[in-house]
Amino acid sequence: MGEKSQARKGNGKRSIGAYDRDYRYRISYVNACNKQQVQDSCMSMIPIIGVRVMLQVLLRAGFVVVRQVGSHLKLYHPLTKRSITLAMHTGDLSRKMITAIIKQAGLSIGQFLKLLGK
């Protein structure tokens, strides 16, 4: 019973063919990035920044701090009537969070990078 159950469940190792395919894919992806055939998918244009830097960018974009409750800031843009809540926690923001904040602010990535100074 022990040998049959092991054979059905497998030993947890990948087959050599799957390893070769994965390795070949990674090598071709890296080569494409080095040759700049793939433009935007090699590296994100959005840098990883902290919350304080994001706050400075939003203030430069015209947002005004309306109120603060605990560690959360409520920002409002008087012209576009958009509001954003920023959690002023320590550490860096993820790229996904930065992208969400940029969308909520109604900014493009180019405008964001210009306001950031990069």
C-alpha cells in the first residue's frame, strides 16, 4: 500500500520537462528585457515610495488636508471634488497601493512622476 499511495500522490518534485520549460521562459524573458524588446513589462515606471512622499506629491497636485482621524488623513481637491484617504503608517507603499491612489487622485502616471520630480 505504501508504494502505490506514493506513486499516486507523487514525490513532490517537478518533472525535468517542466523545469526546462520554466528555465527557458525565464531566460527568454530576461533576454527580451535586456534587448528592450519588452518595454513596460520589464520594470515598473512607478517607484516604491513612503506615505510622506505620497502626501507631498498630492499636496503639490492641489489636494488640501481636510481632517485627520488617528493615523488617517482625509485629502480633498477643491477643483476636481475628489477625496482621498491616506493611512500615515510607517514603511513603504506597494506599487499596487500607489497605483490605486494615483487613480483616485485622477492623475496619470506621467503627471505623478512629474510631481514626484523623477
